[in-house]
Amino acid sequence: MFAQRLDGQSLASMARALNDAGIPCPSGIDPDRNPHRSGDRWTLRTVAAILANPRYTRRQVWNRQPAHNDADASRSEREPIRRNPTVDWVVSKQQAHTALVSEQDFVAAQTIRSHRSAHDGTTRHYLFTGLLRCGPCGRRLESHWINQRPGYRCRHGHTSTQQPTDRRRKILYLREDHIIARLADHPRLPSGIQTPHDLVALLHKRKITIVCDQGHCTPTTKRSAQANLRGS
């Protein structure tokens, strides 16, 4: 899978190939550990989670998902478990097991997520990769090139590997320059931010996520975001 990703295949094409080949997905092999998943098909999220897991580089990883507490009792058995941001993961320095992929290939696969090559050989840059969440459904927005500009979208769990449903939410599309404009002089952010790169650096440093819908982009800390998800 890492070799296919580095060869330029999309997450959707990889998921389709696995489904067409009849290869069982992780939740199909181990349903007891994945009660929130149907276990019948590979999805974009499953492929992305594997490609983002440092354990394949022979490292142990902790804190990938929130610790179980009393709040989990209210979570439906079928509700997806939301992972912690990668900046909060703890990765061991020592080798824990045999590597399945080199660290160089792993890092290169992560780079593809935020810097994508176009057909003409140019590189497409996405400043807010990993920093945006959908207000209506809580999912992380994916990078998406819109009208020759960087942008982001949320398909609310629908992927090209699944059949559409009549009750599916309308896909959320946001251009990067519109996000920057909405965050300019936002009351929840410090004043005097000079460039978009300074803004992104601040978001990473303070672990701030931007919650988006069609009309607003709201800076939200991890703690308040979890409270909002529990309240919804």
C-alpha cells in the first residue's frame, strides 16, 4: 500500500482495488476491536489510517485515540472513534518490532497528503492540511484542488467506494483563500498575524483546529471541540 501511494495512486483507487480483489478490511478480520465499523468494505478513511500509522516503521505508538472515560458511555457502539491529532501521538524512539516500511518511505507518503503533484509536474500546496474539521459532521476536511486553487472538502463519510444514499448531506467545499479571509482579524486569534504561513504556524503551535461550515470558520481548541462533539 505504501508503494502504491508513492507510485501516485489515490486513496480511492487503492480502496477500490482492495474491494475488487476481495481482500477483507481490518474491521472484517477483527470485528471485536472495531464494533463501530460494518466490516464489509475498505474505505478512504481505512486506507488513510494505515498510511498514517507510524507503527509500520517498527515504532510503538501511544495516544492515537482518546482514553476511555465516563463520557464514552454515551457513545453509540456504531459511532466512529475519533483519533487524536497526530501532534499528540507519542512515538517510541526505540525499535519495537520488525519494520514493514522504511522511515523514508513513510515520511514521503505523509508528504503526499499536503503536497500533491499535478499532471503538469507542478506541486500543489495545501496550507491547512490536518487543521480543518467539518462543523456539521466533525470529520477532518480533505485537500481538494478547486478551480486552479487549493481548497478543502468534506463528503461526510461518503466516498467513491460506497453507494450514495438519498439522505446524504451536501458536500462542503471551501477555497483556501476564502478560509484565510474568514480568519483575518478573527476575535479568537491574536492580532498582527502577517502572513498565511504565520497563521498556520500559530495554529499548529497552539493546537487549534478550524471548524468550518458553508458560512463560518471558527478556531477551536482540542478540549472545546471534544465538548462540542459530546454535546451534539
